[in-house]
Amino acid sequence: MAHQQRQPVIVVGAGLAGLACAVRLRRSGVPVTVLEASDGVGGRMRTDVVDGFRLDRGFQVLNTGYPEVPRVLDVEALRLRAFNSGMLVFRSGGGRERVMLPWRHPQYALTGLTAGLGTLADKAVLAAMTTRDLAFPASALRAGAERTVLDELRHWGMSPVMVERLIRPFLAGVLLERELETSSRVFHLIWRSFARGTIGVPALGMGEAPAQLASRLPDGALRLECPVRSVGGAGVVLDDGAELPAAAVVVATDPGAAATLLPDVTAPAMRAVTTFYHAAPRSPLGEATQVIDGDGVLADTLVMTDAAPEYSATGEALISTSVLGVLGDDDEPRVRDRLEEIYGSEVRGWRHLASYPIPEALPAMPPPMPLRRRVRLKDGLYVCGDHRDTGSIQGALVSGRRAADAVLHDLS
């Protein structure tokens, strides 16, 4: 394919979707300029270094079960630090109950059966649903009947006890909502990916994933602290009034900014979460397993350094704890109180490192949920981001590929 245009394609936004789009265009021989309003790449996926600790901006994980991840990212180069495939469910008065994927952790194969999280019939339903989601191609899951997650679980015959004690608390940390109102199609795709993949974080933080993509762009192709005021098929206008012509423009910002720049785009409702980070002299758990709050005070808590010791330069333990909604430092004592119930009295001596309120962490995905929204808006103007596919790293990467392919088709 020969590309005769002299002007570059401009990608507005250096998050995961925008970078995936830009890298794909560049590999196809198309000149690209990426404009990013902030001081770094990654969008919602960035890592800060605070007092020798690597703090992701909100708890996030890389899931190798997402098909697009190994296609786009060099996972080996990221040095993925894996979490155990399962969870510990904590309930006040009930302690911690272990549920692990038996084919990953055969030594715990019986713990899920004996855990008081539902009946044996419930666990048979869960096993049957997981087996179906693993066996079926993703296309079949996307084409399945659509209802809310709650109605889907009822359809499978799962009891309210199992829903309340296991599924609802687990999905609160994944979908950032407790009502189980997300599309069942999205749920099955995510459930399939968790069962198939390895879950973990890059050794040096989640920000390494977008940084890896940015490193594949030529020098000068990425411009930071370069906010855009308006866009059109022929170019963009920067905040300072400068006009940049383009062969095409791809808007790859967050949904709210995309809706502001593009009248044809409607921003979805967004889910909020706040992540609190604490430092401790030693790990309070001793294993890289996520702890789910069965009572719903927290979403989840995890000792990051049990999986990724590189997250701490001091040898201390780093604990990540997430709570649904937008909270502040004033809420930290309440979070600490709950952590003390989970981990014990040593929590009183922990250092609070930082709080990360993320008001727009994930698009809401209730039914009817189109799993593919158009990325080509009109001649020369395109949009990508996880709000065009599914709210996930998978959705961001796929939307970037789809936007790049649409541009390549139109320029050919």
C-alpha cells in the first residue's frame, strides 16, 4: 500500500488506545503525530514514584487472557509479576475463605468446595458456567442473550447466597459497581479472560505498558503538554491557537473530552473508585492473592510487593486498597479500620502514602451494550478509546486497532 500524503495523521491523546492506534499506523508507513495534554503518556494508566514506592494511579492489572494484549504488547519485556489465580473472601465474623482456580492451584482444589460461600449446587453452576465460557469462542459469547449480570446468574440457577457472598463482592472490584447491572455479554467475556489468562502487573508498574508503546514511535512524533481546543477532518487547533493540518485526525482522549471535541460522541456514565496506598514493615499476608471484602466496605485489598517486590525500593511492603466512589484523605481512617479487621492490629502502624480518587475510572456497561461502536465519524475524523468497545485494556487496544485500520482503509 502506498501512502502519498505528506501531512501526518494526528492522534489526540496518548493513552493506551491512542498509542496503539499510532503505533499501528506508523508500522504501516503512515506518518503520525500524537498530541497529549498532560506531562506523560498512559492516560488512566500511569505509575508515580512516591518515597521509593511505585504507585499505579488506581489499582489496575494486566490480563494476558485479553486476546489483544499479547498481540500488541511485549509481555515478556514488561516482566509481568503474577498474582495468584483466585481470591480470599473476608467477612466480619467469618474470617477469610479461599477460592482458587483448581487447574492453576491444585493444592487448593478442595478449598472452594468447602468454603461457606454457597451450596454444592452453586459451585456446580459456577464450574459449568466457567467451562462454557472457556470452551466457547469469544464471538459466541458476544452473540449470546443479553441481560444484566444479576439476571444472568439467576438464569443459570445460582442462589442468592452465592451471588451475595462471592460474585457481587468479586465483581465490585472488576466492574466498579455492586448492583450487577453490567451487560451479561461483557461479564462472560471478562470471566473467560480471567479463567484463561495470567493476571499481574509489570515489574516497574502499569505505566510501563503505555511507555512501551510510546517507545515504538519515532523521535518527535509525541508532543506532551500540548492540549487541543478543537478538531476537524483537516487538522486540529491547539489551545494556544496554533493550527496543525493533518491527513486525518483520531480523537483518543477520555470519554468526556472526546464528547467535548466531537458532537457526534456521547460520553457514557463513568464508574468511580479510590485507591489508598499504605507502607508496612512487612507483608501482612505473605502471598500474592487478592482479598475481596465480602461485606462491601472495601472493594479489594492486595499486597502489591508480594507479587512485585520491585514496587518498593525500601524493602517494605506496599498495600493497595480500593473503595468504590470518590473518597479523600479524610476517609483514610475508616479504610484503615477495615484493613485492621482484615489484617490485624499491625495496620495501626502503617504509613499512608497516597490516595488516588479516580472519578472516571471505567465506563458503565449496562445492557443494551454495543460491543462495537463506530470509530469512523466522517471524512478524516475518527475516535477510539475503551468507550468504543468494552471498558477494559482489551477494549482500549482493540479500539485503537480498529481506528487505525479505518484510517488506513480511507487513505489507501
